[in-house]
Amino acid sequence: MNEADSDEMFLHLSARGAVRTDNLDEADAVLINTCTVRDHAEHRALSFLGRLCKWKRQNPKRIIIFAGCAAERLGKQLKKRYPYLNILSGAKSIEQFDQTLAKSGLFSPAGQPAAQQTGLFAYVTIMRGCNFNCTYCIVPSVRGPIKCLPAADILADAARKVKAGAKEIMLLGQTVNAYQDGSTTFADLLNRVSDIPGVERVRFTSPHPIYFTPQFLAAVKDNPKIAHHVHLPVQSGSTKVLQEMKRGYTREIFLEKVHALQTAGFEISTDIIVGFPTETEDDFALTLSLVDEAKFIAAYCFKYSPRQGTPAAQLKLHDEQTLEDRLDILLNKVKDLAETAYQRQVGTTQQVLMEEPHKGKSSTNFWVQTGLDFRPGSVVSCKIEKAEGTLLFARNEHD
Ligand code: SAM
Ligand code: SF4
């Protein structure tokens, strides 16, 4: 999501003549777009900002822009701590970034933004903010409540990106499947994006389990352009912890949703938090057993990080050793998920979007090596012959 926001901010900079560089020495301006979901992310952004002091001293005309969620959370105190910071632009004001640049007086007046260039993949933001209040999460306070973008704007944005070369569109939002614009539901939007000429595949992230209904599945499961992979964060396998996190579902409901998705041909990956303050050894054991039951293809695992102002931050923390131990045990369990999932694909037929002449990604998000060369951007039907580690090998006609 931050990458998509960074691209959007860059368009406003490009309208003022900016071009991108990865080389700090030749840059006139630096845009730091930050995350504050965990303390570590915020810390990295701040330590980079600290290191820029020397860069700025070498040429005081250089410009530093600090944007995004950490900018929103820390606000004006940053200007006191880092007086060389020029522009502060919090996550809630991303839509006003153009005005923020104009008001700063540091850039020339805006002209036309540079022509958008995309590779085979492009992000399209469909909603901002979040209406949930998961007790560990800082997102609602730094991003504000849900705002769904108009469907017509989303379709126009996707069409523009397809014209610029994209074949796969990733729709983005914190609870992306809660999307609604008038009578347009999330399923309608997915189907309409997939109908744009030139779109080969549509993905989305992050959905919330409670919005996966049988009606949703019925509306999308037979559309071959909608990727059959869903990243569905569970956070914990214990119903008690899920309630304390205010996730809005139980272990059983989550597993029901997963099985319904899997029956409809979708593969699932997830996010898990270990060491939530009230998580006991028994709760943690339930998370481990859920990983076995759910047959995820991947799981991203995080140590609980207290975020100031969230309800869970009031609770007594586990000691660091307990967090480390639980994370190690979980990581050890999830490390083989991908390889096991790859083995399960042998004998199946997969639709592969080619990224290189002989390698691409299946709709279910597995890497596939083809027997013949194909044009990048084309979709090829592949019969999977074998799996080695995290690569599937396909036999294609004339092989
Ligand atoms: N909206 C998505 C959902 O409801 O699952 C998740 C968005 S959150 C920005 C991305 C991931 O960060 C979450 O799935 C969660 O696992 C993790 N996360 C959020 N807050 C956290 C915290 N305080 N400590 C550790 N991990 C956290
Ligand atoms: Fe955070 Fe996701 Fe919960 Fe919203 S739904 S509060 S973004 S974890």
C-alpha cells in the first residue's frame, strides 16, 4: 500500500519536473514514505531521517519530505527533533499532497505529471482507512475511517495502467473486500476490472475474513482472471485471543471461510501475531494447530509490537524471551508450508502469467517454469509435472 502511495506522491513531484534516482548523492530531494504498524518500521524510518542530517548539511538547498503513517502519528514534534526536515505529510493527507507541495514554495509550479510507466504489474488503491478497531492496531488512528474511491475512478485508473503496460492489477485497501460504492460491491468491482481489455489477472489485498460470503464466492469463483490466491490474515488461532483482539470472528468461523475458499479453488496465505499480551501457552498452541488445519501456502509471522494509544498497549507485555521463543517455534512450523503447497500442485493444470520467457506465476501464486519459451505478459495453460523447492515445472505442448 505504501508503494502505491509513493507512486501517487511521485506523480505530483514529477509534475514539478522531478525524476527518480536511487542515488542519494545526485538527489535534490528525498521522499521518505513511512509505516508505523510495528515499532521497528517506524524506528528504521527515523534512523534514516537522522542519517540525512549530514546529506542536508552538504547542501542546505536539498529537500526532505517525511510522509505516511509515522509522519501522521508523530506529527509536528518531528520538526522540532529534526529541524532540517522540510515537508511533513501525514497519511491522512495523501490526497492533498499536491497542495502540500504547492504550499511549501520549494518546487516550481505543477505542470503535467510524467507519463506513468508500469511493468507487468500495477497497484490500484480502491479504499483508504479502516473502520475496524483491532485492539493492537494503529492503522485506524493514522489512516482514519474507510473512504471507498468511486468505482468509475478506479476503473479509469486501472485502464490507464493497462495502457501503460500492466497485465496484472492488484486492488488495495486495508479491508479491501468491504468495498462498496453505491450498488457496486467488491465482487462487482473485481469482475469489472477483469473486463478491462488487456487485463489478464486481478489480485487484491488485504481482505478481512468477515466479508467473505457465499455470495462473494459465487460471484467470482468462475472468473479465470480473478487470481485464486487470497492473503487472509488470521492473527491468532485462539478464539479467546481473537475476541481480545476484537477481530470479529472465531477460530471456527475463520476455518470455515478458509475451507469454503479452498473448495472454490483458492489458495490462502496469512499473517499471524505471536505474543499478544493475553496470549497464554494454550492460546499459542491453538495458533500452531490452526496452521496445521488451514493448509496455508505461506504465513507472515510478527512479534506483537505495542502501539501507543491502542487498547492493547495498556496490557502487561510478555517478556522479550517469550516473544522470541514463540516466534521461533512458529517460524519453524511455517517454514515448510510453501514447499508442501508446491508439492500439492503436481498433476494439476495452472494458468500461468509469464514474467520471463520461461517463468511465471500461477493464478494461485506459485512460481512455474515452462518447458517452452512464451511472451512475457501472456497467460499459458501449464500441466505441472514436478515440484522442486518453491518452483513448479510444467510440460507444455511440443515439449
Ligand atoms: N487490514 C489487515 C487485516 O485486517 O488483517 C492487516 C493490515 S496490518 C497493516 C498488516 C499486518 O501487520 C497485520 O495483519 C498484523 O499481522 C500486523 N500487525 C498489525 N499491528 C501489529 C502489532 N501491533 N504488532 C505486530 N504486528 C502487527
Ligand atoms: Fe488494523 Fe486490519 Fe484491524 Fe483495520 S482490520 S484495525 S487495518 S488489523
